[in-house]
Amino acid sequence: MKTDIVLAGVGGQGVLSMAAIIAAAALREGLQVKQGEVHGMSQRGGAVQAGLRLGDAPIHSDVVPEGGAQLILSLEPVEALRYLAWLAPDGVVMTAAEPFENIPDYPPLEDIHARIRALNGGHLIEAARLAKQAGSPRATNIVMVGAAAPYLPIDAAHLEAEIRERFRSKGADVVEHCLRAFALGREAGACIEA
Amino acid sequence: MAESTLTPDTTALQMLLGDEAVAFAAIDAGIAAAYAYPGTPSTEITECLLAEAERSGAFHANWCANEKTAMEAALGVSMVGGRAIVSMKHVGLNVAADPFMNAALTGLRGGVVVAVADDPGMHSSQNEQDSRVYAEFARTLCLEPGDQQEAYAMTREAFELSERFQVPVVVRLVTRLCHGRAPVLREPPRAKNPIDGAPDPRSWILLPANARRLWRGLLDRQPALADYSEHCGFNTLVLRGDDGGLGIITTGAGRNHYLENLPDLERAPSHLHIGAYPLPKAMIRRLCAHVERLLILEEGYPVVERALRGVLQSPLPIFGKEGGPGECVLPLDGELTPGTVRKALGLPPRPTVDPKQAGALPTRPPQLCEGCPHRDAYAAISELREELHDVVVAGDIGCYTLGALPPYRGIDSCVCMGASIGMAKGAADAGHQRVLAVIGDSTFLHSGVTPLMDAVSADTNMTLLILDNQTVAMTGTQPTVLSDARLGPVITGLGVPPEHCHVVHAHPKHRHEFAELVKREVAHQGLSVIVVQRECIVAARRHKEERRQQAHGEEANR
């Protein structure tokens, strides 16, 4: 078993935290893990991409091979489309629907949404709305971890345990909001799968 | 000094960045000190070391003015018997090259490990130089880890080798390894060396009479270095009877992409992996005697490939990054990827979703943050450039390099740390009338002070803008070596005339006044310096959050 994931978004959106939660939960699951991160220049509001490789046998390359990813998990719809060359033909694109518009030539959003819907495995999640509903607008990336959960080879309980651990120092309220964000995302992701 | 012994957990795997694996290895190897200047992708080595030093108090760690001072401090530690690690990005080794090259001649006592992070693909750098070349240049050993566990093991070993052969040992890292996380198991720590302060001056004073003898000694040790490389476990050779005549040489992370694709090959080739240099020549000869053709997969320059091709014709066809038609199967620039290695192995590309389905996408380059003080400075520079069309602006390295992009297009050059000042001086010397240099506070302290001395000495007709955001922002808001309050005295102390040295506050409100001030100083026939101050917005937010948490903690303790 091997699951390669490309995580995408804009610098500052929380792509690395999303990768770290899934990676740590995968370790709880007993899987082998390689996680590639992006530091430095591109973090400043630029396109950011991280790779996550999970498997039950040793993983070699630090980067996801072209055509190897089962999942593109994105916090931004334009960014979700940037890495299709890494997606396996039967792969899934799961992205937050809400745009991050910090560039002058951002395409019409309906057009971007239509391109994602036109993909075989393209799914839009209203992650920012669900995060707000969960009580924490900042938990958009946690909603997306939830949305990805049905596609991950990881028990949801391990993901929840990791979220608890990670946000414990921020107080019980934050943990509660994040768990709710995760649950709402998971529901949204599972609906699509059915 | 009270020391608590670090007791690493040697039974549990930790998810570590390659950089962190290097840091923990240095700690477990018993370092007395760690030095560095921040630089992507090496920064996290020293961030990890600083955090551990603060936690345990077991060793000294600090950010230095630049890589040269860091390297020299490490030599001082070694001179009195201690072990030291000095970390830098690849171009940092250019800055540290003087002490690095000469360190190989000294009689190193405590082990000195030089962890250098190369950046093939230039994710956050201005070139793709390969630090293995430097190691050979200095006639020292280089270890090149392929994964995070090996980064740990090799850094530990590098300290032993440095003491055994009395040379600084290079651990060559690459971006993907530095910034990739994988499980790492630590090993039992080793005790620190005693600090005895009794160096042999004949081994440390590089006067020609000593240096000739020491250089001869280094040359005489070369066979021992080669012998180590030939027999160490980091270089492995597997010869197969059914390899179909194909031999593969991988180095460092090149092995990962090879193994990634190996299951798809009909026959497994014979395989030499190189993780330790100087080149294991006998192993290479054994491989070549066994196969009919060679494919070389190395990240960075074709170092192994060039050594094998030489000038005379190779008895075997060699495939790699250079050579004649049909032999270049990998690009000379950029990173190796599973895909490029797959192609070089003659395998068809993996099927993918058609990327054309994405349609045309806008690029999203990095940019200055909302609320960044540099935006105010660049708005003024843009205003000035619109009004006076012949202003040349020499830029420098840091977040403010992003002022090159629209809407500001505020700089005309960016070459290396500190170059803005020297280049502005050159442009002014050549007769250009309106010349600006733009540099950040940390880059100024790194490499800008000495060229400013040149400009003071000649009262060069140029204006220097120091964008002082009170931090090393690009690499993650590390503290600068001197606080902003001490920057002014440094500048006037160099001899910049006080009436042409200004310290102003960066603010959207003051943009116009600031532009007027720059205009006045550009018109002045001589040297002027303007320091534009306001804390980096990212650092300011972090400090606010830290104060909030501190207050929260104090309240909870009440």
C-alpha cells in the first residue's frame, strides 16, 4: 500500500500544518512517512506545495513522483489545478472552494470551479464556511484534513488524536473548534465519496 | 557552568527534518559549540541547536554576523580541543571559503563539521553550486547523506573523521533532504571533549614555513582519506550477474529516485552508491570491469561523471548530464526528480491526469507581506524612479529583493550578500550620477560594512538605504547580531558624515517626505546613508503573540 498526496495552497494558509497533522497521524497508524516541506522565499504569499508520502513499505524519493499522487489536497482552488501533472489518472482533487486573491490576474472564480468540477475526481469543499460554522475561521485547513480523511489510509481516530495533541496548548475551546471543523470536513468529504 | 546531560531517546523514532537530524547528531556527538548565519535551506539546523542549547545548557550556540565569522569561531573551539558544527547554505561557503580552505591545513584538535545545504533547483537561492567541489578543493572528506537517518549517522561519523584525519569534514545536504521529514532514530550520546587550551602553535600559525609542512602533511594524508572512502559503509557496490550490462552510480539523494523506479526495470542493474568522498576509485573500477555501460545519477554538478569521463576516451559509454549526443540523458540544471531519473533509465513516463485540463493559470510569485515596512520604502523609490528616470538601484539579498517585482520594480541588481554597496560604488566611480544601494539591516551587518568603508574612504557619490526591519526576515525572523539601536553608531563610526546620515521611520504617512529626503541625498555629491526603520510585520505579530502568552501565563500563575 502506498498513498502519495500533494498538498497545495498559498504561503501562510496552513499547508504545512495540514501536512504535519496527517503525517503524525500516519505514524500513529504505524505507516512509513516522508514529508516534503517548502521553506524560505515562497512562503511569502506565493504558491506553496508540500508532498506527503505514506506507505507500508520503505519510501524512497522525498518528492511525490509525477503521476504518483492519489490525492491533491488544496486550500485554494487555483492552487489545486497547478499540480495535475503529479496526479494519477484515477486520482482525486479535493480543494477548498474559496479563493485567495492576492494577484491582479485572478481568473473568474466560476471558471476555476468549473475546471475543477470537470475533472474526474474533482471536488469543491466550502471549507471557510464550514470552519466558521465550527467556530474558528482559522481552522479551514482542519476542515480540509477532515474532507481528505475518507481517502487516507489512516483511522479517523488517529487524526482526531493528533488534532487534540497539536492544539492542546491553545486551550479546550480551540481543540473543540478544531475537532468540530474536522468532523464537518469529514462529513463533506464522505458525502462526495458516496 | 551547570550542565545537564542530554539523554536522547534512542528507542523511539522521531519525525525529523534532515536539518534537525544533523542538529541532533551534532548534539549527540558532544559539540561544545554551534555557529551559523541563517540561510535557506540550512537555517533549521541552527534553530534546532539554539532551542536545545537553551533547554539543556550543555553547549554554546549562536547566530553569527556571517559564515566566515561562524567558521572562524568553530576553528577556535577546535583549537582548544572542543567539537563544533558550523552550518550554512551553499553560497555561505563562498563567504567562509577563506577559513574553510585553510582549516584543512591546521592541526584541528576537536572535530569541525561543516554542514552545507546546497539548493539544486534554486528554490531560495541565486545559484546551484555544488559543495562537493569545495570539499575536493580543500582536499578534505565529504559525506553526502541520502536520507534523514543517514544525515544523522553521517554527521556523527563526520566528527570522528575530522579528529582522525585532522580536517574539517563537509556534510553536503540538499534542499529536499533538509526540508523533508522522515523517522530518525538517535544513538547513545558521546561525552564532550575536555577543553584544555593547549594547541601546538606550529600547527596553527600558517606562516609559510609551517604552512609548507602542514600542506605536505595534508597531501600525505590523502591516501588515508581515499582508503577510508574505499572501505566505509557509506559506499556500497552490488554486482549482479544478470544486470544486462548496465551499471548505475548514484550519489546522495540520487539513490532515492533510482530505487523509486527500480521495481519497474526488467533487470536490476549493478549498482554503486557513493555517500563518501574522495571518490572510491577501486569500487568504481570494479563496477566498470563488470558492466558494459554506465548511468550516473547525482544531484548537482556532474562531479563523479566528470572524474570518470576525463579527457581521454572512456572505455565504457557513460550516460549522465554531459558528454556527446545520446549520452546526455539528464539536464545539467535543476533537481533530479523521480520523473527525470525514470526517463534516464529508459522507462516510459507514468500516466497522469492531463495537466492541460487545468487551463491557463496565473503565476503566484512570493510577495512582500501586507503591512511590510519595505512596501513604504519601495513606494518612495518607485516615486523617485518615475520622476528621475536615470536612477540606478543596486539591490541585495533578503525579503526586500521582492521589491524587484511589480508593482515596485524597485531594484536593478541582486548578486550576493552585501553586493549592493560595492556595486553602487562601482557605478558611481564609473561616472553614473544617481546611484542608490538598498540593503537590509542583517545583510548590511553580514557583508555591507566593509564595502561601506570603501565608500567612506572615497566619499563616493552614492546614497545607501538600509531597510532596517530589526530581524532576519526571509529565513524566519531570527534576531540580527546587533540591535537597530546600535546600527546608527556603527554607520557614523565608520565615518559617514553625520549631516548625511539619517534615521527615519517607515510609514505610509511619511512616504512622500521620505521620497523627498532620498531625492535630496541623491542630489548631494558624496556619500549619504538613510536608515529606514520599522519592525518586520511577521516578527511584530510574533512578538505580540509571545507577550500575550506571557501575560496569560503570569495571570494563570497568580
